Amino acid sequence: MKDLILKEILQEYDDLREKEREALRQRENHIMETIPDIADIRRTVVELMARRSLDIIKNPDISTQTVDELEKKISELKEKERELLSRHGFPEDYLSMRYHCAKCNDTGYTGDIVKEKCSCLIQKLLERTYQLSDIKELDRENFDTFDPEVFPDSPAEGSRLTQREYMIQLKNRLMDYVSQFPDNRRKTILFSGKTGLGKTFLLNCMAKKILDAGYTVMRISAYKLFNQLFLSALQDNEQNQFLFNCLFEVDVLIIDDLGTETQRNNYTSEDLFNILNERFTQGKHTFLSTNLGLTELKERYSDRIASRLFDTSNTMLIKFFGQDIRVRVRN
């Protein structure tokens, strides 16, 4: 199954590059008609490049000075082309190929000799295999769409700040956190608080920003994660192995709604500890959200998990409070 998904994604990369090549051809045709001087420049550049290659083939001992002179002429012509584009109101890179991923040029792989999967390909495999990161949802829920007006501007119980003021401060704090990613001192974040206070929204905001920076993010609900881990203990196959690899290799693991999973003796606690501990050891980032209070978390999970989650030297504990904004919006 994984091989079929990979083949499908690589075909999409091919289609994307062909679409961009066709768009470039159309831009080139338009420019040749609009700015004839650029057509002349391009013909001259092609001739010079052909002459350079031919001279090197015919005379392997050709002087460096001769090659450098040809290179200089080519560079001057390309600079003149950029100037003409700018003078006529076009971007200087208007006649360049446009790539969605600058790291791999939309091939899915980086490296000249040793090829490695690009982070964009790894992310696509994650999304396609487990549908863990809903890109449409991230387009709706990100720092740019954060609206403080949805939060009440009235004093919150036990705080000098209103719920709105608190959420604005928290948003700014998290934006600063992701701007420093991955060089954060504390690599685990735990959001706790009742439902409808914005925990998942802010996790999505962080995920979008980190994804846009070229890192991989795996987001999954606690219920789905631990159910899959329990089933994988009963059957060993390639897909289950891929899930295990993702849990430990992905740059950011987001576990949403911790505490909603089915409790199966000590399986859940052991799995959770192994995930947290291994990612801590590797210096990986792990973000979690829960509707449970800190006391309830301690009662539900083992002391080892509590010590790992509540270790403030590595964990940011963030409490959400106030009114359920979903009820507020409906009203």
C-alpha cells in the first residue's frame, strides 16, 4: 500500500512540474511578443552557450580566460534581460521556473549523489497514509485567521486578564515559540482546559507555521493513536511499522484530546510513556492537548508520565480558561 501511495504522489510531482513548465512556456511566448529585445537576447545566450560547449569539446586545453569571457558575456546578457523585464513592469524572475518547494524543486527528493526524501514528500506520505494533517483545516485555522473578538472581553475568574487579553498574549507567545523552532529550549507543550477554549485552534496555528517552514508535522487524536497502537500489537504489517517510524521520526508530533482514548489495562500508559520518552531523548518536539486538569492527568496516567509531562525544564504547561467560545458564537 505504501509503495502505491508513494508512486501516486511522485506522479503528482511530475504533473505539477509539467503544469509549471507549460505556464513558463506561456509566459515566455507572451514576453517574446511584448519585448522583442528579450527574444534576441535569448538567441544570443543560446549561441554563446553552444559555442562554449563546442570550444571545450574541440579544445580540452582551452584557456580559463576564454571560458570566463564567454561566461561574463552570458551573465551580462541575463542581467540585461532582467532589467528589461523590470522596466516593462514584470518581476525579474518572470521567466524562471516556479517551484512549490525550493528544497527539492518539486521532485520529492534532495541531494545530488545520495537522494533523500524531502520534508514535503514525507509530509505528503503522512497526510495520505493516515490523513493526520488536514491541510484545508490548517488553511482556515492559522495565526492569520486568529480573531480575538470571538473571546469575551470580560474579567475571567481567578485572573487579572480578560479571556480575550489572555488569548492575545498566548497567541503572541506561541508565535514567538514557532519563530524559534526548532531551537526551543522546551520541546514539549501541554495545553489543558475544558472544551471550546481554543486549544485545537492554536495547535493548528502552530502546525501551519511549522509546516510552512519546511518541517514535518504529524497530528492525530489520542483516541485514534492508541487504538491503532493497540491493534498493531495484534498484527504486524508494513503500515503499522510506518506508523511507529512516524511517531519517532516526525519533527513535531501533535496528540490532540489526550484522555479521550480507551483505557486498556496499562497498554495506553506504557505506549504514551515510550512515545514521550523516546522523543524527549531524541530532542523532538511533542505538543499535546487535554480536557483534563493536571490533577486528573496524574490520576489517569503513571507517575513516570506525570514526571515527564510536568517537567517544566522541558515542558510548557499552558492553562486555558473562560467561556466556551462555540457557545458564544452560536449565541
